[in-house]
Amino acid sequence: MRILISGQHGQVSSELQKRLKVLGELVVPGRDQLDLAQPEQIRRQVRHVRPDLIINAAAYTAVDKAESDAAAAFVVNAQAPGILAEEAAALGIPLIQYSTDYVFDGRKGAPYTETDATNPLGVYGQSKLAGEQAITAVQGKHLILRTSWVYSAHGHNFLLTMQRLLQEKPELRIVADQIGAPTWAGTIANSTLALIERWQAGETGAWGTYHLTAQGETSWFGFAQAIGEALREQGKPCANLLPITTSDYPTPATRPLNSRLDCSRLQREWGVSQPDWQTALRECLAGQA
Ligand SMILES: NC(=O)c1ccc[n+]([C@@H]2O[C@H](COP(=O)([O-])OP(=O)(O)OC[C@H]3O[C@@H](n4cnc5c(N)ncnc54)[C@H](OP(=O)(O)O)[C@@H]3O)[C@@H](O)[C@H]2O)c1
């Protein structure tokens, strides 16, 4: 099997590259060869590679920057997935796309299911939702996997920022009223591998949109506490943590207060589930050591 993966250096892409080698040949072009802002290049690459599966792990992920850069966010997050879906459908192959908890407004008092109404609060969420809609409109085989609060041992993410700041500062103020599930990119890659294996084995569930996050929930403050505890266990310095509210920490993009995603449909339809976020965090940290 030949798999085309976009987003060479991204968090999820890097973890996919480690795990999906067992399936066959991975083609992972750099941005110079597959720029999602260039529609014709996307079509050329897909037709040249002729993959058996496309995984779009690239995205415009700068949530705050997107507020003042909407056109660029929409080209990468909305237009490009639609083109990938068209090319995948023309080849009769599946497309796996990642999406986000930010398609919801966070006002629901419970975890979101796939059938809940979307209502993104910012440009990033709007552009990712438009990407979902572009893929769905093509009506080809696809999985849209909505995830949340992604971190890994590489890249730009909350884990690495906290590990640095907790050791540099005496005190840190962290938002405690946004709740969700921190999800290790390795968990996303493990579940993606399991989904592809089910498909290969002919045990395919329904194509469509699914929620895929770590199990359990916490706040950014709770996540920071867990990162701090791990630092202390390693004998490293760790700042005092103070809980604050979202309104104490204004950002250009409004974030949903409730980012919890109910992942039971993925378990039901495909038999794929994720570990709880604390277990995944420990595994990620063990890989860092
Ligand atoms: N990060 C999160 O907290 C989060 C939460 C929910 C959902 N998601 C979704 O999960 C998926 C994976 O995210 P991630 O955290 O792995 O993202 P990431 O680490 O920010 O990586 C994004 C990747 O996209 C690539 N990219 C950006 N613009 C591109 C373009 N025009 N052409 C080609 N490649 C381009 C980047 O390339 P360069 O390396 O060249 O910059 C990078 O490799 C995305 O769909 C994202 O929307 C992420």
C-alpha cells in the first residue's frame, strides 16, 4: 500500500510516519513539493504519486494568527481538503482528514457528539468546518477525525511551552475554565493506524465524521499541573501554578469553554478507542527521556 501524507514536520504527521511504515510505502512530500495553498500542485502530486490512501495531516493551525489571516487559513483548511477529496474520489481511494473541537462553540454542558450542531467561534474553527463540508460534499470514502488539544514531544504545543516556562518562572497563571482532553499526537497516530488496519481487513465501519481524543477531561490548568508533577518527579524546578479564567487571559481568537468530544461512535463503529489523557501523557514523556 502507498500512503500519501501531507504536512511533513507536523506533530501528527511525525507520529504517523513512525507508525505507518508497517503498512507499506509512505510518501511524505515537504511543503516545497506539496503546498496546500497551491491547488494545481495538489492535483499534480496526487496524480503523480497515485496513492492507495491519502492522509491530510497538514493544516493552518495558528489559531490566533488566523483571525487576521483568514484568506490563508481558508485556502489551506477549507479549499485544499476539498481538492484532496476530489482527487481521492477520482482514484476511488479513502481520504483521512483531521479536524477540531473548535468547530463547536463550547456552550453545551456535556461532551459533543458528531451530530451536535457546529458553531465555530473563530476563523480557524470556521475554516476547519468549511474543510469538513468540502470533503463531505464530494461524497467519497473519507474519515474526518475531530481531535483536541494536540501535543507531542516535537513542534509547538502546550506541553513543550509548559516544560520550559515551569522551569524558568517562579509562578505561572493558567486558564482553568476551559475543559477538554489533551491528546498526544502519538495517540492520534495509533488510532489512525488501527482504523487503516480495520479497513485493510475488510472490517470497515461507516465512512464519515468521528471524534477522536484521549479519554477523560481536564482544564489547561489541570494539564499544566500534570506536566509540573512530572518535572518534580524528575527533580527539576517547577513554578507555582495559579488558576485564572479565560477572561483574565484575552487572546485574538475566542476559544470554546467546553472542548469535550464524545468518542463513543468511533468505538462503536470501528472498534477503536483511545487511552486516558494521563496514560498517554506518561507515554509521551517516557519517549522524551
Ligand atoms: N494542534 C492542535 O491543538 C489541534 C487541535 C485539534 C485539531 N488539530 C488538527 O490536527 C491536525 C494536525 O495538527 P498538528 O497539531 O499536527 O499541526 P502542526 O504540528 O501545526 O503541523 C501542521 C503541518 O501543516 C503544514 N502546513 C501548513 N501549511 C501548509 C501548506 N500550505 N502546505 C503544506 N503544508 C502545510 C506545516 O508545515 P511546515 O512544517 O512546513 O510549517 C506542518 O507540517 C490538523 O488538521 C489540525 O487542524 C490540531
